[in-house]
Amino acid sequence: MRWLRTFGEVVRSGLTIEETRLEPLLALRTAAGVAIVIGSALWLVSPAYAASAALGAFSAGGATFQRTWRPRKVIALGAGAGLALSTFVGYLAAGRLVTFLPLLAVWAFAAGMAWALGSTAGIVAATTVGSMLVTITLPTSVGRALEHAGVIALGGVAQAVLILLFPIRRWGAHRDALADALAAVADYARRLRHDPTAPFEPEPLMTARDAAAVTPSQARTRPPVLHGPRGVAERIVPVVAALADLDVGAPAEGPGRDRARELLDAAAGVLDAAARTVRRGTPAEVPAGTAEVLHVDEEHEVLEGPARQTAERLVELLGEALEIAGSGGSGGARDKAQTPHGPASAPFLVRPTMFRLLPVVVRAVRPELRRDSPVFRHAVRLAAVATLGYLIASRLPLNHGYWAPIASVMVMRPDFHRTYARAVARLAGTLAGVALATGMVRALGPDAQVFGALAVVSAALSYTLIRTGYAYSQCFTAAYVVFLLGMGGQTWEQTVPERVVLTLIGGALAMLAYVVFPAWETPRLPGRLADWLAANGRYAAAVLRSHAEPTREHRADMRRALLASREARAAWQAAYDQARQEPVRPRGLTSREAEEAEEALKGFDRAAMVMESHIPRADSRFGPEAERLAEALEADTAQAAVDVREHRNPDWGRVEDALHAWEGAAGDRSRVLRRGAELQKRALEDLATAVSHTPLERDVGSAREEQRVRTAVAAEDDGSGSGHRVG
């Protein structure tokens, strides 16, 4: 039942239309690159040559649609170069299985390991494996192989030149990432109006930080509006959390709470205005009356104590956001005057250039070269399936056997759910695409020019729908292939049945590979939770040390600890989301225990964030008590992380002793800090309750989890059955 239910979710996911903004101008420009290559090859050489030459332009164009922060033209050139290299190297080893299969296995393994660098690198590397499989069947000599490699590289050059000549939304992805981060903080402020303990999801800020890393050449041309709002948003998050907090912020009821809600609503309005300015490059339109709300009257302000200090800090930060939003237009002389020119005038997050990526690649890949790494296991599966698929297809009486391993390579991902969903989507899209293309081929008859034009139209539609769902983009990709082969002189009777059968074989191999050599996240959940706990402990300790001694070094340590905590939280969330989609039983943590532990750690993180908003100035400090608690927190959370991994009950003895010793030692001026420490202690106790078990409790918990799943499935079946009876 678990596998059947999971497969039903896979089918729904693979065929779901994702609601996203289409980019028809980008698709049109990329399709124009394909048209230039196809048209030139048809005019200068032959239809068969044009069919193979279109591979580079189409694949390089598809690579530019992947989410990446490097310039699109660099991605197009890199993809074209990789496709050309794989084509030529593949041809040199082709002709004998004893030489080609080892090369294919090594190349596919390297493409799988490229996922250590990110999804864009992994997807582009997979296309080079497909290029190797396709083009080795085309050249007849080393000279012709060089020609094909050169033409494929020219496809990438054509895309890069079009990007250079016709830029569309330059820095558009970076603008969107920053605008999404500002909008996320605005949404957080609004949620705090109704739920003072609402958690903040840091993923948009993490994405914006990733987008903010640029090369020195990019830093010279980056719009000024992309150079400051993220830092303001980062500082606003703990301030709005502290203002809404029921313990150290505004009172729970009365005029003080109403005033806090007004400030939070004004903060959301200002941040939304800044987000619109960043996204569109237009002047800011701040809601009317916001300035009056943000005015803190010295005599009539209803907020007092720490809440008033927090309100004043929020007004100061929102003033910075208003200034950024007011000066963040689309360009002009002022923008050019403010453009940062490097680290001397404005520091920026450094991204290595393409020529300095080798050390970065080595550092990213080396930790993944272990048996339990999902990336390593994906690389092994990719290498095995590519070679096995090629062997099987070579023994079949079909002319395009390479379609089977290509289908496997292009659908496989490091996780179970995406691999299965893409396999279903590819089969469905292929069936629809070849049916559509076959009907048009039969209606129009053989005509190379017409098929070339239809191939370009199909490519444009594939690019347009590339972000709405793999099945819908794959539909027009399949039609594109049929038209290309028809342009090369092959009839639909030769291509369509083969395409369907081999796609089915390739998808089945990809699915089977994950069953034989899986990389389940479910057993890894305790380790992910332990990593998050340890990272949160280091962040909380860094906040306390900044209170104890507010130096620049301690603030830098706190910032690094915060980023590490966010990364650990994102890793936990990704693992937990994948585990919920896997057809395996919970191991170490049931779903309910994982949810309770997650809520506890979010509360712990939130308490540290509130404490961060009240870090004193450099001339203030709280003495040794905060330092003692920091050491206790760091030690206890580090040990508890080990306990969680080894399924032992965590203990908070050092933290309890430090809090007990703090009683009455710090005076009234540490009320916020003391209250935050108590909230953290409560969150740690909730975590211990969630993950602590005796052997008997573990058995009972597992049985309860299985019973809960069975009950949910039965209820779902009963609901659907009753619906049919009513109908």
C-alpha cells in the first residue's frame, strides 16, 4: 500500500502544472538561436547535418533557463563547450564497446558528481552525456567528428551572441531573488500581527544571499538597488520578531499591542514597496500614512522599555529601506555614480570566475565521495544505467537505441521523488509530443524546410513551458526531435514507435536503479536534526557572547553562526520533505516526532533571534553570566547532537546550572536576555520530549505511526468511495 500510494503521488506530481511566470521573450530569443543554426546548416550543408548541428543550439539554449546567478551568455558558452567536448571524445572511443563503455561510465559518473556543485551544473552535465550518446552515430571520420563538435560549440556561441545583442531583463533573476526576500520579510511582519510567535522561513534570504555573490566584473555593472536592501531586510527580521514577542516586546493586549500592530503593518508596506522597486526598477510607492505611523513621539508613545527601544530601531531600519526604495529607479546618471567598483569602495560577496572554479569544484566534490552520500549514489546509478541502457539498446533491432540511455540520464535525479516524477512526466510528454508531431508530419508530407521551421516552433514552445512542468516542456521537445529527424530524411514510421518504446525502457531503468541502489533520506533524518541542533546551539552561543562582549569579532562570529544555522535548517527541511515522499518506514524519527522536534528547534532559533535584536552597543556588556551560559549552551547542544544521532536521550544539565547561577546576578538590565534564555531552555526541553524514548516507547511509537498511516489511507479510500456512491 505504501508503494502504491507513493506512486500515485509521483504521477500527480509529474503531471502537475506549476504556476509560474512565463518568459516568452526569452523563449523567442533562444529559439532564434536554434533557427539561425538550423537555417545556416540547411543553406550551406545538408538537412542531415542541420539536424545534428541543432543539438548544440537547443541544449545550450535550454541550459540558460536553469536557475543560476552567472550571466546567461557564460552558461551558453560553457554548455556548448561541454557538448562539443563530449561529442568529440565520444567519437574517439566509439566503434568498440571495450573502449566506449568505460568512457561512457566515467563521463556519466562525473556528470552525476556535478550535482555537488548545484542543480544547474548537474543538469548541464547530464546533457553532455546525451550529446555523447547521440553524435557518435553521426560522424564517419575524425575530421567529421571535429566538424560536428565545432558546429555544436557554435550553437552555444550563437546563443551567447544573441544574449549579448538582445539583453532581456538584465539582472532579472537577481532582482527577483532580492525582491522575493523583501516580500518574505514583509509577509513575516504581517503574520506577526496575528501570531506573535510565527516562525520565519529564511530560505528567501538565503537565496538572495546566493544571488548577491558576484564576480569582480559583475560587481562593476551591478545596479545599485541590488547592493543594499538585503542587509536591511536581514536586520529587520529579528527586530520585528522582538517587537511582536509577548515576553520581551509589546504587551499582550491594550494600546501597546495596537501600536505594535500598526508598526508591523507599516513595516510590511515599506518592504513591499521596496520589493516592487527592486523587481521592476520603478520609483517606490509607499502606502499613504506610513510616515505618520513610523513617527515615534517622545511624549505620547505608548510603548515602553525594551518594546520602545525595539520600535525606535525598527523605525530607523525602515527609514533606510525607504531611502533605498526611493532611489532604486531603473537607472541613470545617479545610478552610475553609485555603482560599486570593487572591494575598495563597496565590499561584495565574491563568486569565483569560470577560470578559477577548479579549487571550488574540488572542495565541493571531495566531501561527497563517500558511500552514504546521495550525490555519490546518484553518480553510481547514472553511470550504471547509462552503460546498461546503451548495451540493451545496442542489442535491439532499432535504429535509435541511444534514446533509452538518454531518457534514463535526463530523468534521473539524486532523490527518489523527482526521479520517478520526471520518468512519468517524460513518458507522458513523449507520447503526447510524438502523437502531435506524427499527425503534422503525415499531413504535410516530406519537406526539409517545413520540418525545420516546425522544429524551431517546437523549440520555442518547449522553452516557453520549461518552468511549468517537465511533462509539458517534454511534449514539445519530443515533437522537436521528430521534426529534426524528419528533416534529416527519416519517416515517422522509423522514429515514432522507436521513440516511445525506448523512452519507456529508459524510464523503467531509471526507476529500477533507484530501487536497487537507493539514497533514502528517511534514515538520515536524525543526523540532519542533530546537525541543525548543533548549528543552532553555536548561533545561540554567539548571540550570548555578543551580549557579554559586543565586539566586532563577536558580531562576525554571530553572523557566520547564523548562516550555518540557516544552512543546517534548509538541509533538514529538504531531507524531511523528501522523506515524507519516500515509500519506506520511519527509522529513528516518526513523522509526529520529527514535526515536534522541528517546532522545538524553531522556537529555540526564534528566541536567539529575539535576543540578537537587543545586542547592546560597544560600550555596554552584561558580564560573565552571558559568557557562562554561552559555553553551557554550546557544550550541551553539541553533546545532544551526538545523542540524537545515536538515539540516546539528550540532557541539558550544564544549561540548567548556568541559568541557576544567573539568578539575581545580572540585574534588571538583562531582562530581555534572561527571558530569551528561559525560552531557549523551554524549547530544548520540548526537543528532548520529542526525541527521547525508551526501547518500549520506540516500539509503541512505530506501531502507532503505522496505524496512523493505515487509518489515513483507509479514510481517503472511504472518502473517494462514498463520493462515487453519491454520484
